Amino acid sequence: MRQDTGTGSDELRILQLGWMLFLKIFSDKDKELELMEDDYTSPIPASLHWDEWAGDDEGMTGDELLEFVDRTLFPTLSNIDLSTGNHRAVLVRGVFANNYNYMKSGIHLRQVINKLNEVDFNSSKDLQLFGQIYETFLSELQSAGTLGEFYTPRAITQLMTEMVNPAHGELVLDPACGTGGFLVAVIEYLKGTAQTVADREAIGQNVRGWEYKPLPYMLANTNLILHDVVTPNIRFGDALQRPLTEYTSKDRVDVILANPPFGGVVSNNNENNFPQTYRTKESADLFLILMLRLLKEGGRAAIVLPDGSLTGDGVKQRIREKLLADCDLHTIVRLPNSVFQPYASVATNLLFFRKGQRTEKIWFYEHRLPEGYKAYSKTKPIQFREFEGLRNWWGNREENERAWLVDIETIQANGYNLDIKNPHRSEEEKQYSSGELLDLLHQSFAKGDELLEQLRKELV
């Protein structure tokens, strides 16, 4: 792919490989379903199944292959008939209507196809191995242009899933699912506790995602298919585009796990879909209000939020007040700035809460960089084993050098500020909150102005 003029960047290679992987895996699964289920008919026309046009390593190549892909394959699959009600047809159409064949050489395209043909996706061993490779491939998105925003490190998704402890039969949602990291974490967690075939079959329908960008939507679907979900329950569309009042009891779920987009400004005036009291352009804050609406009474959530959502007045403060009034925000895990490097360097937090009871106290836990690390990086990402101390502490909580407890009265008196520093840190290793850093910066500017004024007087 690196030799092809159409796929000259990691981002374009990922886009290209994405639709090819999706079609091969989907097509293989569809043929299996047709053999196993008498009433199943694949939405893909017979001549467009992967094996029919790509399966023969000595088959179409060069200009003939390019013309077939560009003028037959994509136009047909992007306009598949949806009238049959086949949910897998909706999935195929959604993927191909929003993607392209980027490769310009039919010879290079044939070479890539032949390499993919070496993987048997009907072999559980090959499928499991390729699932691991695919996850590594998704993690590489962090260095592929703007695509890194869709990937949450596996250590984070695994930790949050374990702490929320989803159960079989519960509806689990990620309303901003990206490439499906949280969905896969939940699926694998539930597989580990499945007692019956019915348990395993229900997982795919009970674990749901929403995604509004075509590329991560495609990658997430492929990700779930690789993890034995026949028809991924992922909706293509913007979760913020629908008025908040339109979400009713039938939309509510038991568990939400999410890393909503932060630092972004919502488009299409979607903030007007929310009550005036909570109207803001900041996407993370709107997603928090949406998730409060979508949780059932007694429902549980674990979400990633930046420091900027934990502090600030006006709308931000009113949103935090609602969170603490409607939910028991029992735990905030504070992460180092570099967890989401290189595409985001802001400090982030993991918030764990249960809807239906107001917050009385909040436990804070500070996750620190491993000894000898100055920051996480692509070559030194965060690892699940680093959370051993947190996991041991979770069920038997006591204050220590990393954990501290704050009551609701203290939080209310401080303007509902949740950006609370570790009181156990010694002065020389003190970490400042965002508010304190702004104060220090202001003091520094004031001191600089004072020195400049003094110098000006001396020169006169």
C-alpha cells in the first residue's frame, strides 16, 4: 500500500484497509449464515461476495480490477435495497456509502487482496489472532493524522468495564463509540461470564453504540464482527442532533461507558437541542447531560472527562450541580496528562456514578506515572497492570497517599469545583489544579508588568 500513489499516508492506508477488511469478514460471515440458517439471505449480490471477485489469487488485476471495484462494487453496495428489513443490509450500505477505494494501482490492490486471503476468518484461531492484530492496528491510529481521537487505550476501557461490572441482560451503551473500544471491552467481559449459548447470543444486541463519523463507524463494526458479533448494534448518526426531550424511557439503558469527544465545538447548532440552562458549545458537557438523560434509575456509568469539565462557572457549574443532584458520583480517578498522547495532552479523569441518589461524598484516586516515566507515549502507553493498586483499593477504600475523600458540603462551598488536588502530596511534588495554574500564571504576568514598569521608570 505504501507503493501506491493513492494511499500515501497512514490515514489513507487505514481508510483503504478498513473497507476491505469489513467486506471480507462480513462476506465470509454471511456465507456461513446462509448455510446455517434456512431463512437467511445475504444482502450482498452473489457476484459481489469477496470470494467471487477477490478469492482467486490469479483473478482480476490491473485496470480490470480497479474498474470493477470503482464502478460496480462500490455503487452497488452503497445502494443496497433496504426494503427487506435485513439489518445487515443497513450495515453494508452505511459502510460503502461513506467510503471510497483510494488505491490507484490495480496491481497493488491485487497484492493487498492476496495478503488478506491468507487469513481464514472462519477459523476461530485465525479470527482470535487477527482480532488482536486489528486492535493493535486501531491503537496505531494515534499517530495517523486526526484519526487518533477515536481510540481509547485498552487499559482504560478494560479498567472502566471491570469497575462498572456489566451483567448479562443489561443494556450497555456508548453514545460516542469511535472504533468500538468500550463495546469490545464489554463484549469480552461478558463472554467471560456467559453461562449459556443464549447469554452469548444476547451480548451482541445488548451492547450498543452510536457513531456519527463514517470511518470510525466502519472500523467499529469490523471490530465487533471480529469479536463474534454477527450484526453489530451500532447506529450511524450524531447523538447530539436529536432534541433531549425526545429521548424517553424506551431509550434508557442500564450502563453507559464512554469517552465523549472533548475540546470540540458542536456543529449544526446542536446545542439548541438542550435546555437553555445547560446550553453550551462544548461537546463533552453536552454529552454528560445526554448521558444523564439516557441512564435508567439505578443505572451506572463510567466516562472520561477533561479537567475543563470539572471546573468553571456558569453553564459548566450548573451541569456539575445536576450531575451531583441526580447521581451518586462516588469515584473520580485522576489521570496524568499524557494518557491520550499524542492527539490530546490535557489532563483527564474517569468519573464513576450511579443515577437515582444524590452525591454525599466523592472518593478521589490519583493514578501516577510509573517510576522512571516522564510521560506516556506511543512506545510507552498506559498498561492495565498499572491499575493493580486501584483495583485492590476499590472494594476496601481507605485514605492513603493516592486516595482522599471529599464531602458534598466542601464541594458546594467551593462552587461545585471537582478539580480537587491530592492533599497528601508533599509540597515539592505538588500538582496544581487548572484553577491554581491560572492564578499562578496571572501572578506571573502581574509581576512581569511590575518589573517592566520599574525598568521603564529607570530608563526615563
